[in-house]
Amino acid sequence: MDFKTPEFSQKSAVDRFVREQDSCLCDQTFGNIFCWSAAFDVKLAVADGGFIVRWGRRCTVPIGENRKALLEQLLKAGETQFLGIDDRTKCWMEEAFPGQFSFTELRNNADYIYDRESLENLKGKKLASKRNHIHYFEEHFDWEVRSIDETNLEDVKAFNDEWCRKNHCHAEQSLEWEGCAVRRALHHYQKLDYRGIALYANGKICAFTCGESLGKEGFCVHVEKADSEIRGAYPMVNREFVKTLPPEIRWINREDDTGDEGLRKAKLSYRPAILLMKYKAEVIK
């Protein structure tokens, strides 16, 4: 298989396979694969009837209509550990390759999936605090929302650089890796077919967010940054972005929490509809 650094010539094939399989995993989008290749040793192989990603020494389970034959090829080549596995893929592997794999749950990598309507309307007592922060923002700032495009992309990049400076990204490896991925996303924003918004307070950007379509009815939010000193900026940009998504989008994947307790608390506070568990698989010897 021809594994190589992800390039845009592979994008259309990856997009098609992810949509046809109706994947729910943000890990499998071309944007995620391409942007994180700036920080990690990521290789992508697009083959006849599917694609495979190599993250360091581990491969993902193939995606596409020819996935069984591709996984058989990987096994024959000596691959023994696999990633990119949710419950649906785990069930498929157990049926297609009975007794050949053991599975380990990866809670820190589980994706948070939300109903679009819930994020857009924030109804109910459990989301009252979100509404309160948004009301404060609306009452205390002259605000507006603009789509991210060529007219403000450079301003968004500048805001992101300032966010990294304030949050000392270079002092923490995980933030430095994320910073590389976000800068790559913004640099190739149009070619990645991303969509996003910038939130302005009193004429200045105070938050932005962006991502890409996922599966047939989903959307993956890859990036969300806000000035934490501006009360309500985070829930405001979250809500306003969901309002701009096409009507066919029914659910939102806001990715995992990487095991960070603060991030986990924040993502749970929005009451996810599904905690999409992920697994790693090993060949049973």
C-alpha cells in the first residue's frame, strides 16, 4: 500500500468513503488527518475501495466498501494493532474476523456527540447556566457574527496566535501540537472546505470556530477558541455556529477530551446525546 504524507489529491476519495460509510468519527475526516500530520507522523494510503491511516506504528481499520480485503492485506503484512474503532466497527470486526482480535476501551479518546437542536436552543434546567452566560454577553457587548472567509481569515489567524500566546501553548506539549494543527487548518482553510464563524465583541474578534461535514447528517467541530476573559464568549460562539449549519445537519461531534479533566467537565456540561466510545484492537496470538 502506498502510504504517504496526506495531500489534497487524496481528499475527494477520503471524503467519499467517509460519507458512504456514514462515519461518526472525527478522526476519519480528511481535515483531521491532514492537519494533525503537522504534529505527528501521519501517513495516508488511498487504495481501491478504501483508505487507511497510519498514526506512527499503528494503522486505522480501513474505511470503504473494500475494507475487509484491505484489513486482510494489513494482517498478512504483519500489522497487529489497530485504531479508529467505534462500537459499530468493533461489531463488524468481531463478525468478519471472529476470535482474532482483543479490544481495549479508550475513554480519553471518546467523542462527544450532541443533537443539533439541543446545542441550538439550550433548553432545560441543566443548560440554564449556558443561557445565563449568553444573556450576559448579549447585554454587555455590541456583537456580531461573521463567516470565516478571505475577508477576515488573517484576523482569525492573528486571534489564534494571540490565544496561543496567552495560554502558553509552547510550554505544554499537547497545546503545542494542537496549535500546529490549528495553524495548518487556517492556512489551508479554503482547500479543506471548512466552514466556520468569527464572533465579534465591540468590533474585535473574541472567538472563532470551524470544522467540516461528517457522514451524511453530521458535522465535526475541529476548532473552538475564545477569549476566556470575556464572559459568555465560548457558549455564544458554540450556539451561533450551530445556527449557521445547513438544515440537513442533525448532530454535532465535538471530538474527545484527551483525558483533560477541565475539558471533560466542559463537554459533559452540554449534555451529550452520545459518548462515542473508541477502542484499540490487537491481534490475538
